[in-house]
Amino acid sequence: MAEELFEQSRMALARQGMDVEQIIGQMQAFSIETPSWGYGNSGTRFKVFPWPGAASTLYEKLEDAAQVQRVTGCCPTVALHIPWDLVDDWSKVKEYAEHLGLRLGAVNPNLFQDGVYRFGSLCHFDPKVRTQAIEHVLECIQIAQTIDSKVISLWLADGTNYPGQDDLRRRRHRLHDALQTIVAALPADMRLFIEYKFFEPAFYSTDLPDWGTSLLMAQKLGPQAEVLVDTGHHPQGTNIAQIVAQLLEEERLGGFHFNDRKYADDDLMAGSLNPFELFCIFNEIIGAQHEGNTNAGRIAYMIDQSHNIEPKIEAMIQSIMHIQIAYAKALLVDRVALQQVQEQGDVLAAYRVLQDAYETDVRPLLAEVRVRQGLEPDPIGAFRSSGYAERIARERTGRAGVLGGYPGA
């Protein structure tokens, strides 16, 4: 049945002038990084609902990530969060990851959990606190070097809650000085991704509140500093595709933290609420690739989600499938036709070019991609039939903990 559906899909795409084999090749080369913290128990600000078998050690998180890679074939790397994933022997962890068919990916410093960060970390008025925060990031750089990671992904909770609480310009100076020290410590082949978030936990001012602030900081710091876009960290109605277009033009789009949201930073599964927005984001990236934009080819695609009531591993797989679907649909946009009608000022024709690609059922195409990789065509079905979830629920009973301080932020 899967072969028949693919053949029908292939013929339909061929009639539209699409190179199906090229699209399959692009899908096979597409990869997504999953986060270690997405496999452990987390919660809202009110309650943690432990999931049977949720990972409580880095080794268990890697084992779960390996299951995701086994059924999707597109998730070979795992992002780390320090100190949540801190271990004594990183060489041993790296070796175990390789044994599981994985690599260790972006290293995420934690500059919001320690008690001394009550009034900020890199922006704190106390130079001792700033020094502690810088030293933690430098430690993460050392860890990244040990595990052959090329990315430090930095999010700050720094900000103020009341007017006059601190001097906003002085905070910016402190942040720039601290980040200069951090960038100077980066190896030549390592990148610093600067994330932003418009509120929470700071409600009057946030030191990195938007993409423009992060971009300005990255430009001041030099070519190794780039912007990370978290798809859930925007005010309602924000056009994230336009932000992506701007960052691509400035050659400063480092990567994504994919998740979805209804209100603000809900950390729901990517593509679960607004799949068209995800498609539009990829449309900008693929359009830039067609025009020779070099930034579009070095973007790091990563997931950052908090699975609080749903099964951890299955939710990760579902999210990956949503991302793959959006990416595949964006590959189907007729770029030549789109540009022609855009330059003719034909608004609805241009909209229909995008809508035709978005409404195409790419699931048979993705099933064929997996089959050619030696995988089952249905990742969810393959995972459910593996019995892995039931096995770890038995084996890890009573051992699963809560990820320290992670409320879905």
C-alpha cells in the first residue's frame, strides 16, 4: 500500500515538473537535533506529572534519543544542558553516544537556576556574579571541545521587574563585555547562538527581548556569534518567517529551537498548533538556498520542548514528523512560478503557489524516504510496536527524577 501511494505521489509531482529524486535526496540530508531535557520529567509551574520510564540520567536520555533516531533516521545528535547533564567523564559519554549511533550536539549553559542569579547573570550589577556566569559558560566551551560539539547555545533569563530596578544601558554594557570574553574563548570552528525571549521571568525589561537586540549583539561580537530563533518565544501575531528572512539576509541565522505555542512559551510539539507558520519559515529558508544564500545551508535545526502530560519519546517523534512534513512541503514550492506572479503583482496567484505546495500530502514521499533508509515507513507505529516504552517503564520504575528547575521555560 505504501509503495502504491508513493507511486501516485511521484507521478503527480512529476506532472508538476518536480524532480522527485532530488526532493528525496534533500529530505535524506535533513537532520534535526533532539534535546536531552525533552526525555526527562518536567512540569508546569504548578505540577509535575512523572511519566513511567522517563529518563533520569544522561545515559538514559541518550538511550531514548537513540530510539527516536532508530525510527526517524534524521536525529543523529543530542543537545546537552549543563549542569543538568553534568558528568565526571565526558569521554565515556561520547563513546556511549557513538555506540548508540549518536553524536553529542549543542551545549546549553544554565544561567538562570543558581540562587545568585536572582538579579541576573551576565548582566548582574555584582561583578562576582558576572564572573561566575562567565566561568560557567567557559566550562561549557571546554565540555563542547571534549565532545566535539561546535555550538554553544545561550539563553538568558536576565531582566528587571520594575522601572528603576537597574540601569538598562549599564546592563547592556555588562552583557556585551561578558559576551566578548566568552566569544574570545571560542575555538575558531565553534559558534555562539544568542537566543532571545520577550518576557519571563523578567516582566518589565528583558536584556535580550527580541531578534533585533540579539542580532545587534551578534554583529558587535563578530562572525562566530549568531541568532537562535525559538519559535515559541514571540508575542502573539509575530511574523517569524519575516524574522527568518531578515536574519538570512544578514547572514546571522544560527539555528532554531522548534516548538509550538498557543499563548507565549508553551513548549508544545512543533507544528501541532500552527503548521502553516512552520511551512512559511521553511519556505523562506529554501527560497534563500535557491538564490545562493550561504547562511541557509548552515542552519542548526534543534527541538526545545517540555512534554508534561504526554509520553516523552512519542511526543518527540511526532514533533519531528511535523517538522519533516513542513520542510518537505516547502521543497515543493514552484520557485519560478512564484517569482513570476510576484513580479506581476498577482497577489492571489502568488498565494496559491504556496497553498498548492502546502496542501500537498507529502506523507507517502516521507514514507519512501524512510524505506530507502532501511526504516519502517511509519515512525510512530514502529516505536509503538517495538515495546521500548513498556520495557523502560518496567526497568526504570522508581528511578525517574525531575529535571532540576525546568518548568518548561
